[in-house]
Amino acid sequence: MVNPRDHDAPESDALNRDVLEQIGPRLRAARQARGWTLEELAEPAGMSASTLSRLESGKRQASLELLLPLTRRLGMRVDDLLPGERSDPRVRRAVERRDGMVIAPLTLEHAPVKTYKIRYTPAAEAPAPRIHDGYEWLYVLSGRIRLALDGAEHVIERGEAAEFDTRLPHSISATADGPAEVISIFSATGERIHTRVAER
């Protein structure tokens, strides 16, 4: 009977080899970051400079017996020499549709600065202004944007950018000419949903 785990063995072995191959360069980088020669690290750790050199170049296999005295001397953990788990850099968040907008998040949920691509449907008039804490930057990818800000109305054309304090009464919409698409960046507090209508 075939053991299903046997199919995973080559992949697992390759992963282990990849991890071991990174220990030497990381060890060398830690030593060089402290400005130490091979001898300055090797001798206090109870080994020869040639052994350390072979470890760093990958010509000698790393073992706990060799690594423990070296990491103690470097003031780090053995785990610090191991590569971290590879993460997927792609942002996988659902597109949201509300109030005539299609909002696509471009940053991770807990990012300190939030970025969105927003598509606005055409609008004959500016919506009611709102206020919230924070700061916003926007860049118009296509169409024309109507930015009502603190009692004044500005038309932002394709290729133009704007930035403003979101504590001022404001609203953003496409003009009646057609839809518009923007990249919108919010500060950490500004990414909150618009919380209340401005007093008139």
C-alpha cells in the first residue's frame, strides 16, 4: 500500500534544504552587522574560524551544537537564523457596493494607511456633506470628480489629485457627465466610514 505522505516527501525535503541553505548567509550577515571578523565570532564560541567560514558558506551542515554558542555570542536566538513563513502579498478582500459606489480595497484590513479604488456613478448633484476624523488623498483615474469641500465645489479632472482634512464638511461624487474612478487614500483615522452629517 502506498503511503500518501510519500508524495509530500520530495517537497518537504526541498523545503528543509531551502531553510538550511539560508542559515549560513544569515549567520554571516549577523556577524558582519556587528563588524566582527570570523575569528572574533568563532573563538569565543569555541570553534575555529575555518569551521565558521564553512558554516557561513554552506559547506558545513548547521547543527544545534554549532549554532547555540554562535547565537549566544551574537545575542540572538537560533530561530532568528531561520527564514520566516512566506506570506502571500496579495490583498484578498471583498469589493463593496453602496450608495452608487463600487469600493475595492487595495490594502490589508489592518494596514495603517487604507487605500481604495472607488468607482462613482454619474450624479447630477453633490450628495449631502459629511465630516469625520482624518485626512484623505485622492487621484482621478478616469472621468471627473466633484469635490464639495467646506462650502465650495471643485471639479477634479482625470490625472489630477486632491488632498483635504476630512473634519471639514465634504462630499465626493462623479459629475453628471459620466462615471469616474479614483484611487483614495485615508489616514488611519480617516478610513472610518463617514460618521455623521455636517451641521448646517
